[in-house]
Amino acid sequence: MAVLSVITFIGITLLVPQIASKSAIGLNALKSVLKSSVLWKIYSATLLAVTAQFAAFTYIEPWLHTQHSLTTSVIPAVLFVYGIAGLIGNFLTGMVIDKYLKITVAASVLLICAVLIFLGLSGKGFSESAVFGAMIIWGVAVSGIFVGFQTWVLRLAEDKTFPASAVYVAFFNTAIGLGASAGAWMVSVFSVPLLYIVAGSAIGLSVLLVVVIPTRPVSVQRSLEQSYEPK
């Protein structure tokens, strides 16, 4: 991991271009971000969806060990396939996110909801191919959430992308910790299958927030509305 980190550092240094940002920074810009009801909807959806995602994903290995069709030696391959699916999902999301932002995020949320509930309800009788199929769908779909919400924040923040992104990252990392902690409690008190059912239901609820979040900045939306007003 250390060697890969060095390679990544060199790649970023040599290949990623410098970007002259016009984003506002400072305490006033942060206050403005925290007053935005639209951004708060994205942050809330992120908190709910990412908490549910990591509550389930943190305990994916214990769930895999419950499947009679999987040998211990196959489990690393399942996790590797999940990771590759996530990588592919990043590319697929990048191809459609600009034009179909809300649809992409909503579809990703619903797919993960369906997969997690299905995993939780299916007990220990999954076939090996079904496990791999579920991991591929889950891996691809989760990219739509990660990339989608961050893209949404950057699109709606306008000239406050720095503080808006900082708040988003804070919510995202908080959600990781909350998800792992909630998952630990659920597993210790109940079971991994019930955790998956609850996590799937929770991530599904985030679609209610997704559908009401606008895809254009407020200023752009107002301009469009004014352009359609009768003269």
C-alpha cells in the first residue's frame, strides 16, 4: 500500500493539471454553505445512504462466511470482484452523470437497496454465481452514490465549491464511522442478515431525498424560470 501510495503521488504530481479555482473560502463562505437548504438535503441523503452502505459493507466478510456454497479460498476473489466492479462503476457513472445525475443516483440507491434486502432475506442458500452477481451489482451501484453525491454538491455549490466539498467530506467520513458502529451493534445484538435488511431499507429511504433535490443551481433555475415568464 505504501508503494502504491508513492506511485499515486507521482502520478498526481505529473498528470493532474493545476486548476485556478474561483471558489470562495473562509468563515463567511462556510456559513453560506450551511444556510443552504438544498445542500443540506444532499448532506442528509449522503449521511443516510453512506451510513447504510458501510453498516453493510463492513460486515460483508462475515456474511460471505455464512454461505455454504463458498469455500474460504473463494472469499478473497469475491471481494476482488466487488472492487473491480466498483472501478468499472466509476467509469460508467462518469459517462452518464452529467446528463442523468438524478436518475443515476436514484437508480444506484434502489439497486443497492434491492441487493442488500435480497442478501438479508436469502439466508445461507446462495449459489456461488448468485453471490458473484450480487457483488457485481452492488459494486457498480455504489459508485453511482459516491460519485453522484459529490458531483451534485459541486454542481449546486456554484462559487462555494471548497467549503461545500469540505462539509460534504465531513458528512461522508462521519457516515463511515456511524455505519461501522451501527453495524457492530446490529451484528452483536441481532444478526448479519437482519443488518442487511435494515441497511437496505435505510439506503432505500434516501431516495425520498434524492427525488426532491434540484439538479441545477438556484441562480440557473431562477434564470430559466424568468426566461419562460410572459413579457
